[in-house]
Amino acid sequence: MPPLNADERTTLESWLDFHRATLAMKCEGLDDEQAAVASVPPSGFTLTGLVQHMAEVERNWFRRVFAGEQAPPIYDRQADPDGPDGGFDVAEGATLNEALAIWHAEIARAREHCAERALDDTGRFMEQDVNLRWIYVHMIEEYARHNGHADLVRERIDGTTGV
């Protein structure tokens, strides 16, 4: 639970970490087959695909946009060249544990990039300055939305619900 009465940065980072932990919890106890099941037809949305996607999102906002790194995509569009990008497609042989390890590594890099920077420090997005505060709020929103999806998928897989 994020602190109820903290400074702005602590509040933002705590909520982001809360949502990161929520996604990890949605994946606990699943094997690779379960995590790759698209359990809410007609959507092809899977928990492994979601973890892969969030690794791409972490990489994009904290490494490319905020830090200005030339970080190539982690996942390409192998499964469906015309489908959605950003890691949602699960390649043959992909595992949940591998996706989680890559995602955790991207989170660690994100934390490194933000540790010594102020909320008003900026990166570049669509030829405009974007500050770390905005990126944190966007990431909280991104995780909150997708954690709702993850909750539905997980419930369909094995009935598990909750935060």
C-alpha cells in the first residue's frame, strides 16, 4: 500500500511500484502454458504478452524518452507481423519466467535513470519536452489499466481474483 501522506515523488514512485507489484502478483503460480492462454476470446491478450508489453513500455518511457538512449525494441512482431506491436505477441518458445526477468531488468534500469533526477527534469517525446512527473503519472495509468485486464485474464485462467 502506498503511503497515505508523503511528498509528491514518494507518492508517485510508491504508486508505480504498487502497480508493478500487482502485475507480478497476477502472474504468480502460473506455468508457461497458462500464462500464454488467451482466456478472454476473441482477444489474444495473454499475461506473458502483457509482461512483455510492460517491459517495452518501461524501456520506451524511461530509457528512450527520459534518458535519451538508443534502446532497440526487445520483442519484434514475430507471431503476427500485422498485429499490435509492443510485445503483446508471444513468440513460440517464450516463457513467463523469461518475460518476467526482462521486465524486472527494465524496471531496474528505469529506477537507475530516475534516481538522481528531479520530477521537473525532461526527456523528449514527439519533439516536445516531457517531464519525469508526467512520465510517472502516465506509467501509473498504463499499469492500472492493464492490471484490470490482467485481473480478468487471471480470473478466467484459474479463478484467482484480488489486488
